[in-house]
Amino acid sequence: MSRWTRTILHCDLDAFFCSVESLLNPGLEGRAFVVGGAADGRGVVSSASYAAREFGIRSAMPTAQALRKAPDLIVISPQHALYSKHSQEIMSFLRDSAPVVEQLSIDEAFLDVSDDPRTGLEVAQYLQGEILENLKLPTSWGVASNKLAAKIATEVGKPRGLIVVPPGQEAVFLAPLPVRMLWGVGPKTAERLAARDVHTIGDMAGMSSHSLIESLGDLGLELASRARGEDDRPVVEGRDPNSMSAERTFSADIADWPELRTVILRLSETVGRRLRKAKLAGYTIRVKVRWPDFTTITRQVRLEQPTDRERIIFDESCKLFQGLWKKNQAVRLLGVGVSDLHEPIRQLGLFDRKWDRDERLQQAVDSIRNQYGPDSLRRAGGLRKQAAPESDEQPEEEC
């Protein structure tokens, strides 16, 4: 078995401030406008619509200069509290959808979805569609095995793009791009490189160590590593999450009980693994169900002590789901989550050794999955077909 490759997504909200303003005022759609300070002072552009960018207007440009480029430009005063509210909604959605989310700014984040059974493309397509459909804001996405390639892929695909860089193809993807797109290459560095006829990232990757050090000092070797697409920095969560969840939208609605049961199991495994990785456990287990007409229902139950065990999460999620579902009822989306998170607490009897055995077994399973991927080892119950309930009542058999 080969080692597991990371799957990292980068999300950027397209022209975020302007997109929020267009959401409030649809008449701005397609027009040249900016969010920024007044031109009669020292105001600068905070965000420019894509129509304004066609005039060469960019963020951080003085508003007065922007108006000289486009005399009919519309200037809107920023509403930072409003932008923050929309940002919090999106970041909360992302944190509920991925095990680790690193927010870089009000409109940008990395997600590590390495333990998701879907491909990075499928996850990004789903998240991009959900944000557009439910929050009405456009986003661009990059998918790669590292943060550097994912972020640059987002830049290449803007606006509303989704670019995937296959593992092992990072250097090939970066090679034809302008060297200025590489982190750490500013105007002065680009000038020094241009003097040596280095204009693309591929040109830099091909420079000798001697030339790099001579041109850029010690920074040159680091930039050359980036030019080859090398980046081993992990995605790091910036704050303790209040909940962890996983959900699945089906390409075709599912009404088959064994299939639904298997999905609940796999979602429970994902959430349990994320909790243990974060050294957290939760008191509240919840399920989320969306029917084909987009009606969405959630149900939850509170436990006597917090858990990070996928079997407990699975059992309780099954009970909650079966309390909502009727035989042969089609389901569009299923989600499983755990909230009210704390450090794990174990209440053991004096002669209770079963938990210790389960703990060692779980650690061994997690170790294998961490090394070889989430699908390298699965519970047999996830593969076993089980008859659907014969009535509309909640079934009594074990999930």
C-alpha cells in the first residue's frame, strides 16, 4: 500500500465585499463599482468588482486614482459588520464540513479533507455549490496535495473557478505561470529575476543553486523549493471547534435502507476519527436529513458522558435517523455531527477492562488509517447488507 497523500482545498470568496453588496443590491451586478473610502480624502479601494477590474482597478489603489481610470465608477462605503456576518456564516459552514479549517482572512481559508472518502474535486464542487445556493455568494477553489499549489490553483481559476492539481503534478502545473504568482516574489524580487531572464515559475525551478543564492541570497533556495511545488505545511485550525460533522449529498436520491445505513456508518467513522485526532469528545450527537424537496431536518440527543467512539456515534445516529425516516423514503443528504465538545472523560468500574482493550484497538485502527488512508481499514458492518424495516415504525434491530 502506498502512503496516503493529503487532500487540501483552498477557498476564496470572489470579490467578497462587492459580492455582498451585489447580494443586497442586485442592480450592481455586472457594473463597475468598488467598496472603499471616499475620493476626497485618503480613501483606498478595499474591493473591486470584476467589471471595475477591467479598467485596471485593484484593491489598495487610491479611490481618486480609481475614479480617473473609470469616471463613472460607483463608490460604496464599506459595511464591515455586514461582511463579517457573512464571513462567519461561510466559515461556520466550512468548519462543519471539514475536519480542519485554517481561516487566513475574512474571505479565505484552507481545508484539509484528506480523510473524506470523496475526491477533492467532489468535495470542492459540493461546497462551492452549497455556498452559492444557500448563501448566494460566489467562490473559487483550488484542490491539491499541498497548500501552496491549492492557493495558486484558486488564483488561476478566478472567478468562480475550480482547479485541481493532481498529486505529483505540482511542478508541471506551476511551471508556465508568471513568477510573481509564487509566494515571496514581490516586485523587486521579480525585477532581479527578470534581469536573469527568469519570468516563469518553471524558469526559477530550473536555476542553479549558485545563481539563486547570487540573485536572492538564502531566500533563493526556499523560493526554488516552492517553484518545484514543494510544501509540507499542514492545515492548522485557528481555534477550538464547537462541533465536528460530516455530511454527504447524493448524486441520486437514496431510499435503500442498507445503503443509508452504510452512509451513516462511514460518516460516523469520519467524525469519530476527527474527534480523536483533535483529542476531543462530545456530549451531543445529531443527524441532518434533507429530502428531495430540499426540506432539511435535524435531530439530536445528549449523552451522559462525552464520546469520540464511532460505534456510539453510529448507534445513536441510526436511532435518530430512524425516528425521521419511513421505509422507501428518498433522501437527498445525510449528515452526522457531534457537538458540545470537551476533553474525553472515561468513567470506569474497578474491574472494567473492556474499555482499555477497545482503546488499544481503536488506536491501532487509527494508526493504519492515518498512514494509508480512511478506506484502508473498514468495519465489516459497513459492508454487511441488512434488511430494511418492514413497517414505518422505528425498527428494533441493532443498527
